Amino acid sequence: MADLPFTLDQLRILKAIVHEGSFKKAADTLYVTQPAVSLQIQNLEKQLEVALFDRGGRKAQLTEAGELLLNYCERILSQCHEACRAVEDLNNLKGGSLVVGASQTTGTYLMPRMIGLFRQKFPEVSVQLQIHSTRRTGWSVANGQIDLAIIGGELPTDLNEVLDVVPYASDELALVLPVKHQLAKLPELTKEDLYRLSFVSLDAQSTTRKMVDQLLVSSGLDIQRLRIEMELNSLEAIKNAVQSGLGAAFLPVVSIERELVAGTVYKPAIADLQVKRQLKLISHPARYCSKAAEAFKEEILPVFASPDSPLRQRGTGFIS
């Protein structure tokens, strides 16, 4: 069998250049010199007898041959990563790594609790959390860059056909009011009461805001009648605005648990209105599942799952 015309280091360099956008930034990321990066790419092009980069512009731009090689590069390096993980598993969770993913709200408020519990049980396993959009997280799981993830949005159709998608937990969207608001004295509000409130919300162009609006519409609210007085760019900013008496807001319950316990916001019931979405666990059935990932699935995820989730039914408990 003839020698391969490339090395794994050359593939890593190619991927880094594309990811960073330049030879210099790739060199900095890989802790090597820029001439060393350039030389490796020149040698790779000589061996393959094709140009991989169009050097006419300021940014490193792949040629058609470069795009083709990058596609295989991602798959080759992913398989190498899986091989290393499989060998590490021989140590029976005395080392190794776990990469979990999540969409924004789940990754910010729920995943850290899960990882904390996992680290108590398996302190020698390195854990990395990646928080991205549902679409990007789904592709990362499909490509083997993330072991498993919890998402709240809808995956593209082609990913639904490739990945295992399991119902995981209900994510309730709750109305919260300043504790001194006049309606905070009432145990239950009507939908008509909502149209008289001033709201603080995320920016209208944000993905999370669009998801919230869709949930409210599907629950029977006329969102055109809601008075949005202020738009902010984070859930934390909105919570602070509500606590400061600047308005009401719809927020995921998982993001306001501490504030509810501390009594710094008020969560009334709303007659004939319950706004929920389904969180889902996604993983790739055809990729190697490390012992760390298996332990996370079997010992951590059931603890936080909804009672009707398949994971909860074979798990050990539930933390609300």
C-alpha cells in the first residue's frame, strides 16, 4: 500500500486555518510559527499536486480541491478522536473527557447543575460544555464534536433522520412580575390582565424571542396586544429589570428558580394559560459512546428529567 500523501498534523493545520480564517491565527492557535504552517500546507499541496488555497485575497480561501479535502479532514479527525476516546475508556472513567452541548437557556441554567453532579461522581473526567443554537448544536452532535446535547428548538429534517431524539423535560415559560406590582397581590390573572401590563422582552430579532413569541401564540395569546416597553439582550438583564420594577416578563422557569426562592420576583398563575416547550436529548446512534457519555446518560440525565421521559423511567429520581 502506498504511503498517504498527508499527515494528521497537516489535516489539523488545514482545519485550523479554515476555522481561524488566516495562516497567522492558525499558527497562534496551534502554538507554532506561521512559516511552519505555510511550509506544511506547501508540502501538502505538493504531495497532492493541487492548490488548496486561493492566495489572491486577504483571507484564506479554499479552492474546490481544498473544500473537498476539508470535508474528509473533518471526518478523519473525528474518527481519530473517537479512537482515542475508546482507548481512554479502558481506564474505566479514571480519566478521559466528555463534551456536552445545549441551546442557550438550558446551557446557562440547567447544564451547569448536571455537570456539577457528574463531577462529584467522576472527578477525574474532563467535561466541556458547548452552548450554541439548536441547529449548530445538532450538527456538532452529527459530526462527532459533541457527545450528547439537550436542545429546545426544532432540528432540521435531515438531522432528525440521523440523530436519536428523545423527549427529555418540559420547559415552562412563566409570567413574572415585580413583587410590588399591584397585580402581584392576586393569586391568579386572566389573559386580559396580560394586555394591560408593560413588558420587558428580548430583542425582536433574537432566536429566543422568536421561540417565546411562537409559544405564546400557540397558547392562545394575541402577542400584538402585549405592550413591549423595553427590549434587552439577555435573560439576566430582563430579570434585573423585573426586580427593579420596570415591567413584567415571560421567562423560562429554570432561569428564575433562585429569584422565586428568594422572593425577588412574583410568579402568578394565569387562568387557562400554560406555556411549555419540550426539551429533547440528542445523540448519534452510529458513533462510539464513551463510558463517560454513558455514565452521564444513565446517572445524571434521569435525575433532572420529566416524570414521563424515557430517561426518567429508568433513572433514579427528579430535581425540580
